[in-house]
Amino acid sequence: MPSLGATPLTGFDSIHGRTLVKNQLTESALLERELKRIERYREYWELYKGNHWGESELDTDGPTPVWNKTRTFIDKSITFLVGKPFKIGYLNEKIEKLLNPYIDLILANSGGAEMFGIEAAQMGSVSGDVFLKVVWDRKANFGNGGPKIQILDSSDVRVRYEFVDYSNAIPDEAVIEYDFLDPDKGGVSSRREIITPEEIEIIIDGKRNEQLSGPNLLGRVFLVHIRNMFVGKEPYGLSDCVNTENLNKLLNAAMRRFQKDVEFNGNPVTIVFGAKVDKLEKGEGKMWGNLPKDAKVEQLELQTDLPAQQKFMRFLEEALAENMGIPIDSTKGTQAISNTSGTALQIQYLPLSELTARKKITYGTGFKQALMLALELGVIGEQAMMARNPAFEGSGIIQIKKEIDDIIAKEKNPITKMKPWNWIDIDFQSFLPKDRLIELNVIEEELKMGLEDRAGAMKRLGKNNIEDKLRRIDAERKKLRESGAIPQITGREGTTAETGGKGADTRMGNNISEGELDPSETPAGAARAQDPSE
């Protein structure tokens, strides 16, 4: 076997993924590319807001028709992604108890989980890119300061990647440029932030601000980039508006033509046969007078409802829905679903579910990276505050980090030991309804067959603080057993399970001792206990 030499991993480096050519673009080429990107952002926001016509295209004799299907479809996709607030997953419940309150505080400082999720999803769906900046807010936490996550205007941000690796949402360099109202100057100033893993440089009106510039204590760019949809190896994402822009404008043009045709034929046009109009009389109590014997007067009527035009507009609407992956019935509310099962709805909304699943990957990674950066900043920020003011108490995140480090160090799984103290996961909830009773019955059968435990069942049902809840359930049932107040569990044919008689369900065993699973404690068993009809 040949020797591997002094560098055994030589040849296994990832130089192939380095974006050398893209980083060596001239300044003018980079500027042109960025200007085109910013112009696309502007066009997409105008489309989303319903400004589909240019100034010269607007009607002067009335409102110009706009059927904004772009916004309808994008809002529907946002609702399916973050209509229900996302949940946070942790390594174990001990870490969850320690970390969950602080993450709730970060999200509260960032506008709340619901608003944060909707704003980020809207920014990404329309522009194609979301940029989340982790900052220290001095006013947060009742003036004590704390980390928060800002959703930036995508037009203000430019990023550079040394490697185009979609598994990492943090760029190697970020440049943020915007204008702001400067109270010291009494006017508008321009601000440019250049963030690298080593340094933060702040330039105001073309001059470096030494007071605000300095080393990057995090050691990473504290800006997270979420691409709405991947485009090969492009550094930026793709907007949902790409699928709707041309078709939506074509739909508006068809509507405008349809409106003009209806208005033209709807205005009364009088046709006089066998007489001259100036010889006729029209007055009170009569339509027309002084008509010759063989003369007649008729109104020109539209004898059709223009089916071809209406069919064309329906075709365009369906094409828009197909392009977006949105079931067209989901935006109209015309379907009666009172007797429709959750499984049937899952199949009917499969295209939208597939779109949501793709977005969960990118947005989930971005939210996770942003919250983990915010936790790191929380530790660094409070350490800096304590260095300035020894009496500063803070939120306790420094002590929380120490306790979590100890918990991870005691883990037996070597993979778990490699996890950072601030490791979390993002879980987006399904917006579609589920067949709750079917799900409960499946879980009950798994519990009886020994394929699931109570903690896993409660987790699948979306319960929180599972260990505490199980301890309270066990304590309560022990108390009920001791007092004799716990009800007997009736078998399928009317006999009780404890008698072991005919019809008793013996799969769980007849005698239920402390700590063992009581069938009435299973989700479906509890449901049957509440519903005598079961």
C-alpha cells in the first residue's frame, strides 16, 4: 500500500467549489450585476403591490383593471409555510428548559415568532433573497440590552461567497449600504457596513468611522442569507414572481380588453329604420313619436357573453396557478370541505405541499443559523457589558451556556458531544388539518405493540415539556389509584380489563402496576373515555 505521506487528506480539499472566476469580476461588472439584481427586486415588489401598469398605460377615463393573482398566490404559499409559528427543537429536554426562555426572548425582541416568520417569508418570496442580520439592541430586555434579528431590505445587501455551498447560509463577506436620517448632521447620510469574519468596518458619507469599526468578536459574518429558491450555483435566490410576472400582466391585458368590449356593447345604441331621426319626436310618456307606418326603432344589443375571452382568462388563471404550484381552488374558497378527510386534502394540496417542503429546507436552515448566531452574540454581549459594569446581572445566558456545556460533556453519544452548546433545529408546522382520531389510533396501536413510548407519542402530538408532563400524569394516576377513584377500563365486550374476562384486551396485560402504561392513558383511549359512542 502506498504511503499517504505527511498530509493524508491531500487531494480531498474542496477547491472545486471555490468561486474564483466570480470573485475576480471587474468592479464595473460586479456593479452592473448588482444594479440588475436591485432593479429586479423593485419590479417584483411593484408586481406584488399590484402596480402592473406603467404611467403611460393607465386608462384616463376610469380605473385600469388589475387582477393581482401574484399577491394572492404568494400570500397563500406564505401561509402554508409560516401560517402556524415554527417550533424549536433541542438536543434534549434539559437543554430545552435552559435555552427555550432565552430564544423566546430573542424572538420577542425580533417582533415575535409569528411576525418574524411572515415578514421573512414575504421578503424572500417576493425578492428571492432574505438577509437576517443579528444585532445587539441596547433597548431590548427593559434597557439591559440583548440580541435581536433584523430582516433587512434585500436591495441594501450584497454578499460574497468563497465557496458556493448551500448547506451554509452565512456568506464570507457582506456589504450593507443604505441612507438614513442623521440627527447629528441634520440631514440624510449614507452608511456602508463591510462585515468579514475578522473585521467590521463602518463608513459614513465616505469616511471610516473609527468609533463604530473594529474587530468582529463573533469570528463569523453575523448575517444570514436565505435563498427563496436555488438557481444552480448562483449566489442569489429566485423570486416566486418569476413564475407569475408575464402571465399576470397578460391576464390584466385580457381583462382590460374584455372590459372595453362589454362597455362598448353595453352602452345603448339606437337604430332607426325607415325614418329620419330629426323628424321623430321623443317626449314624456312615450319613447318615440311621429313614426311613419313602416318605420321601426331598435336598440343594438350584445347577443353573446364573449365566451372565447372568458375562456382565455380562465386559462391564464389556471396557468398562473400551475406555474406557482398552487391549487386554484385554494384561493377561491368555493370547495365544500366539511366532509373532506385530512388525507384527501393532503393529496389535493400536494403541489402546494411540495413547494412548502422545498422552502422549509432553505428557510429552516436560515432561521436556525440566525438564532444560533443570536445566542452566541448574547454570551459575547453580556460578557462585554459585565466587563464595563461589574454590577450588570444580565439574563443569565453565560451561566446557561456553562450548564449546557456540562450536559453535552456527559452525553454518551460521540456525535452529540460534537454539537455546539447552542445547537437547535427548526420545525415548521403543517398548515393542513390532519385526521386527528386516525393519528391517535395509530399511536395507540404502536404503544400497545411496543413500537413507541409515551414520550415519543406526546412529541408526535405536539406536546411541550414532555418529561414534566409525564411525571405529573404518573403522580396524578398514582394518587387516583391510592384513593380508588381511578375508573375501571371496560373491555370491548363490556367486561373490565382487570378481570381478564371474556372480551378483555389482554395485549397490555391485566394488571397495571405503577409506572406501566394504562390503556386509558393512551391518546385514543382517552378520547374513547370522553366519547361514550366509541
